[in-house]
Amino acid sequence: MDLHKLALIAVLTVNLIGHSLKGKTARSWVRYNEKQERDTVWVNDQLDGFRRSTKDSSWLPTLIQVREVSEAILYPQGLARSHFALGQYFSSHSRGDSAIKHFKVAKTLFDELSQAQDRIIHDYSLETRRKLAYQYLWLKPEGNDSALLYMQEALNMNEQFSSSQNSRTYSLFAHYFNKVHLGDSALKYAKMAIEVDPENLAGYDVLGQTYGRRGVPAKALETFLKGYELAKETKDDYMTNLLASNIGIFYTNHGEYEKALSYKLISLDYYKTHLPKSPNYANSLSVMYTLYAELGDFVKAKYYIELAITKAHSLNLTNQLPWFYLTQGTMYLEDLQLLDSARISFERSLEYGNLVDEKEASSLAYLGLADIEIAEGNWRKAIKSLLASEQLTNVTKIKRHQKELNKKLSKVYEGLGDYKRALGFYKKYKSQADSLFNAESIEKIARLESKSTAEKERLELLKQQEVEREILNARIEKETLVRDYAIKGLLLVLLACFIIYFLFRGAKKNVKTIKNQRNELLKLKTNRDNLTQMISHDLRNVLSTMVNITEPAHHHIPSKQLQHTSVFALNLIDNLVDVQRYEDDGFNLNKTKHSIHQLISNALANVKSLADSKDITFEVNFGQDFEVNVDGNIIIRTIYNILHNAIKFSSAGQSISIYTEYDETEDSLTLHLKDNGVGIDFNEAPRIFEKFWKDASTANHVSATGIGLSFCKMAMEAHGGTIDVKSEKGKGSVFSIRFEGVRKELSLAQIPTSPSELSANFRLSPQEIRLIQRKLPGLFDVKAYEGSKLQHYIQSVERLRIRREWVDKLKEAAAKCDQKLLTFLLNKSHK
């Protein structure tokens, strides 16, 4: 073999080996990409599953594995989300330090990813900052500054992206200002949270707490109850039970212990079952102590406060321990045999109160220690505790604590013999008490004043000579008498001024009341006259017509005329009764889901005979159907009233347009009903919905009750919707009925109606057309909104030999009220 052949074989061998290696490398690369894609999908599935789970302990190994896989496949978004999920897990299990560690890593990773301006990444980065703020605010006693920093960052991110998520950040700000005793700022941000998002349940929670701290109990209860009902409506179990807990605490603080117990048991069962490691669980146990103690069941009370302390220690809830030990000490203080146990509890409360800077609890703990010293007669030690409490109370400025402090200081100084100071503190205490005139207070003041005078005289006698004592006493007595007379005279003058003022104010108020009552009587008289006129004219005409129709001489009158007259009379009476009942008690709605097309069709069927009598046609634009959650009978009557008016005020041969309009931005659906009738003067349009109001320019030409549109407005207000009118004299009117909370994803599917979308199976053959013309000739003239009539024809068609596909499509046209599809199906020109 020569050299040329050897060289050629060598080249071919090298090329074959190279191609083989390249193929192997390519296949390996494809397999690697496929595995990485599968791992990415697995990571996302696990993280999505964790978001929907209850975050039980079994998730921890999976979340750690997700983090490791994300690192291995270099998937930064999965790595960031896995750290975020781990932070959520540790937060829900009250492991604050671990939660903060993972949230900080997640924040760094999301900030790096946010360069792409991805909205999902932005939302995660924003939520991470809120989670960090929450951890520092509640789980880190010294973390106020860090919490404020992360809240401000979250707020800045919202403003940068024009986000609507400010509400949740405002809630955190409100909690922060409550914690640092800045009530005005807390109230401001709590209100802003609800204004930005009325469905922010956390906003209702913090606003209720803020009102409670500021001494506005009625507002606090109203806010808690409103949030509680909203939470139940939205099926948010966590917030439902948190708000139930706060309502229970409110009733506890106001002495309604039976009501409080019912709400607290709801909350306690939820925490025990779903969140046994929640800080709120321990707090609920503490409140249960108070309830059972007030109800006289001290065995259960002692059990619950000890259980609350144990739970707080197990969860490392140092911010709650000052209050729990304070409660336990107060319980022991009731028994003089347990004063040593009470002292230990109050000292533990001070220890943890100083640790977490809880000034209010520390102030009360000092008061408790003072009570122990007073009981043992240690007046000096008691003063020391009370002065320490006074320093803290001056910071918290809680009036009920200041009142108790002054009372105890008075008692201690009385025990020390310093009656002047005792009298001063007791007067301060009484100025803050609810009443200054009870027998016990008068007796105590008299006793202290007597002791103070005696002490003063004794000191003066030591300084003066015996011969000057009587002169000095006489002078003092004279000055005291003059002063008393001067004070009494001034009080009499002030009392006379107040009496004159209140008499004048009462007279002025009486004049105003009489004027208001006169106006109300005039209004009632006007309504009575209008009602009498309506009954004597409109209702009498309707009943007279019905009597004439039922006479033998008028048996030829069509039944549809009788039906319309009956429907009108019934609707008139129903409107009158319901308007009066709504003004007294409000509508009692029976809401269910209805097709808007079906509601319109039912109303059209009720006015068809009246429209036919005036040769008035309806231009119904049935587009996409929607489900509305309403009281069907009330809405049908509302649409009927408007259509009935439109027919009455329209000339013969005119048409009425009906169409709907959906607003995606506000999730609202508006039904428009447009007529070409006489219209309403621009200045009179705002009064059209008033009860018994009639347009003076048309009252003599067309019968009108003045009650139907009043019913319509009340009905839509009861549903949370609106009704408006746009009208111009001589150019007709457009009534717009707006339904709120109609979500697009709940809309009914629009059926295909164009001939190109329908197969030949949906067209009648000539034989089928002739069969229907012979058996059911009226079917070709029926309209989609004539629901009951169309259903009757469908039942008859099913007995004929018509194709099943065509009959099913006919049923679909009836169910959807689709006139376009019905016209196509009944088209006799099909071949």
C-alpha cells in the first residue's frame, strides 16, 4: 500500500472520529437542557404548592431541596423565591431570626433580578420588604428603626411603579406609630390604608386598635365588626379569627363578658387547630383568663393564664410576657396568702417590660408592687414603686393609670401622716373619677381636710405665743368666712348665667324643632294627598278596566290585555308597598345568580302586550351575557317600570333600544334603556326619582303614579348599584342601571351566531320547514325574549321529527336569549 492511500485512510478515520464526538456532545447538551427545564418546572410547582399549603412542618425538607436544586441549575428566580418561602415558613413557626435571615437573602436576589423591570419580581421584592418590616416590628423588640427603614423602602417602590399596594404598607406604618405611642400618626395611616383599599382587612384591624388606644370605643367596635363581616364574606379564615379575637378583647374591656367569650372561643379554636405557634394564640389564652375570672370561674382563669405564660416562653414572645406576668400577679394579689407569688409575677413583668421597652405594662407592674407594700404597711417602699410608676405614666399619658396612681399616692401619704400631700393627691384622683359626689368621697375629703387643719394649727401654735393664738384664730376664721361667701356668690352668679344660657338655648332649639315638625307634617300631608290622588285615579282606572274586561259584553277582548292590566295593577301595588317598607325597614333581598339577558327577557315579556298595542318595537343588542348576583324579582320589576314608562311616553310606531356595557377597570355592568319619547326638562331630571313626583308638562296627557321610579332607585341602592337618567325635552331619555362587582371571569360564554360558524346541521330542510309551518306556524314569529312562549314551542317541536342538533341549538338560543341565533335557525330561506 503506497503512502497516498495511507494518508487518505488516516484523514477519513480522523473525520469519522470527529463527527462521532460532535454528535455525542450535541446529544449530551440536549439531554442537559431537557433536565434543566424539568428541574425548573419542578421548582416552580413546589413553590406554588407551598403558597397554597398550610405551611406545616413537612414542608421544610422540600423547601431546602428546592433551594439546593435552584442553586445547582443556576435558576436565580427559583433561588430567590425559595429563600422567600423559607422566610415565610420560619415566620409562621415563630422563628424570627431565621425568617429575617432568609428574607434578607431573598431581598438581595430580587433586587438583582428587578433590573429587568418585571412586575412579578417587583411585587416579590416589595413583599419581602414588608415581611422584613413585620419581623422587626413584632419579633424584634429593638427593631423599630429597621422596621421603619424597610417600610419606607416599600412605600418608595410603590410610588415608583404607581402601585395600588400602598394600603398594606400603610397598615404597617400604623402598627409602628401605635408601638411608639404616636396616636395621631397611627390613626392617619390606618385611615389611609382603608381609603386606598377598602378590602384591606389588616387595615380594619389596626384602625380598630388605634381607635381603642385613643379612647373612642364606639368607633373601635364599629371598625372591628365591619372588618369581621368583610373577612367572613371573603372567606379569609385567618383575618376572620384575628378580628373575632379583637372583638372579644373589646367586649372584655367593656364588661360584656358573655359576648366576649363567644368571639374568643371562635378565635381560640382556630389558633389551636391551625396556628398553634402564633403569637396571637398566646394572647388569646391570656384573654380567656380575664373572661373566666370576671365570670367567677377562677379554676379555669388560673389554668389559662399559666398556659398563656408557658406558650409565650415556648414561642419566645418576650413582647407579650410583661402583660401575662402582670395579669398573673393581679390574680395572686386578690389573695393575701399569695402576696409573695404576686411580687414574683410583678417583678418578672418588670424584667420583661424593661427588656422590650413596654412602658405601660411596667407602669402597672409598679402599681401592683405598691399594692403589695401597702398591704404589708411598707409605706416608704410603696412610695418608691409609685414614683417609678409615675415616671412611666407621664410618658404613656393613660388617664385611668394616672387616676389609680393618684389614689394610691393619697393612701400612702395618709399612712405616713403627711395629710396635706394626701389631700392634694386625693383631689387629683377625684377630679379624674367618674363622680365627685358619692358618700365615700365626701367622707374621705372631710377627714383629710380635718387632719390637715389640725396639723396646720399645731405647727402655728409652736411658733406663736399663747397670747396671740385667739387673735390669730379669729382672723383666720374671718378671712375664711369672707372667702367662702365670695366663692359662694361667684358660684351663684355663674349658676344663674348657665341657667339663662340653657333656657335660651332650649327655647331656640324648641323653635327649630317646631319648624322641622311643621315641615315634616306638610311633607306628610303632600304625600298623603299624592297617594290619595294616585289611588283614586291610577289604581281606580286599572281596576275599572279589569271590571269592564270581565263583563260578558267584553269577552272578545284578548287575554293579553287582561294579563297586562293585571300585571300593571300588581306591579303598582307592589311598588307602593315596597317603597313604604324600604323607607321603614329596608329591602330584604333574596340574592342569587341570574343571567342579565334572562332578566331583561322576563321584563320584556311583561310589557309586550302594551308595546304591541302602540306598535312599539324593541331593538335589543344582546352581546356577551353576564351573571349578576341580585334579587331577580326586584330587578325584573325595576326594568319593567322603566320600560313601562318608556312605552307610555313614546308615540306609536317608535322603538326602544336595550343594550349593555361592561367596564373592566371597575368590574361593573351597565344596562342602558333608551327611548325616543317626550323626554324630561333638564332642570326637572334630578327630581324624577322622588316619591309621587310627576312632570307637570305631561301629567295631564299621560297617567303616571310617581312611585315606579322611586322604587327603582331604592331597589338599586339596596343592591349597591345606581340608576341614572340623561334626558332632553322632546328628544327622549336614556336610563342607565349600573351593577357593581360583576367580574368578567364569571360572564356567560357568548355562543357563535354567524352562519360561517354554524354547520348545515343547524339549518332546516324544506321538508322540516313545511312540517313546522303546518304544525306550529307561530314559531317563525316568536322573539328570543319571549321566554315562556318560546319554551312552549320547543316542547312541541321535540314531538316532531326534527333533527336533534337543530332542536338543541334552538334550546341554546332560548337559554341565552340570542335573537341573532334564533333568526338564523328559523330562516325559511335555507336550502
